[in-house]
Amino acid sequence: MRVISGAFRGLRLTAVSGNPTRPTADKVKESMFNMLGPYFDGGQALDLYAGTGALGIEAVSRGMVHATLVDRQYAAIKTIKTNLALTKQPEHFTVLKQPVNKAIRQFAEAGQQFDLIMMDPPYAQQQVLAQLAAFISTNLLRPGARVLVETGMDVTYPDEIPGYIKLRRQTYGVAQVLILERSEENND
């Protein structure tokens, strides 16, 4: 597992000990970021169910100014902190150990907004559609913000997801990736 592109390109990341997470394969991660747009011109990223922190680290490596990484597992948080130390730029990251839904409420109460939200929830806990709705209802997304969701094939997405424009859906074996953009009618 490594950083694919940008400032931290080639950096080898540590996996979470045991096996409580499923790290995204390098080829899938590269494809996901190429679909998003290979590089970013600043902005705030949010990596939910962060696991190793690889998606948040990749986003900052490719030009995001800051990434907030959220996971509730102690082993994941420990691994994220180890991986962030490897970047030698920990000031570009915030790490939160808490459940995702609690973090979403906290961000909303603080009025925080993001340009990119990435989520790779455990396949057994699919709350994706409810969380996508929460991003809209709590105004977590800046105008034009994008959301990247990696899930198992057991998740069926409706043709239309309120508040979003579907940009792309791609399958990779047992995983699928959905890229959404906040729709204009939700931009205040």
C-alpha cells in the first residue's frame, strides 16, 4: 500500500494490525482519484471510516490543503497516526477517534464544510444513503463538492440520489465506487 501520486508519491503506508479494515488496493485507489480529477487546487477533504488514512493522505498529496480523518477503532487511529508521521507534514491532517455519525453532527454544529468527502464503510454496515442525505441536510458540502463512496456490491443505489449529480459508478470485483457532486439546486 503506497501513495500513488503527488507530493507524497511512493510513500509506503502501514496497514492496520489484525485485520479490522480492508485497505483499498493501489490500482483501485489510483482509478478512484483519476475519476475525481487527478490533482486538486486546495480545499478541505474528509475521510470517513479512514482505516489506514490512505485516502486522506492521497488527497493531500494531490493538492488538498487539509484532510480530516475519522475512524472509531483504536488500531486504525494508531495506524493513521503512524502513516501521517511518514508524510512529515502532520499539520495538514486532523485525526478524530469517534463514530462517523457523531463526527457528522459535530461538523454540522461547527459549520464546517468540505470540498471532498471520501467514505469506505465496512461492507457489513451500509448506512451510505442516510449519510449522503445527512451531508446535504447539514450543509457539509461546499458548492461543487464531490463525494467518493466505496462499498460492497450488496449496496444498490437508486437512479437519483437527492441533492447529488451522479458523475460515475465503477465496479472492481467485490467493490463498487460511486462519485457524486453536490447538485446546483442545493447551493445556497
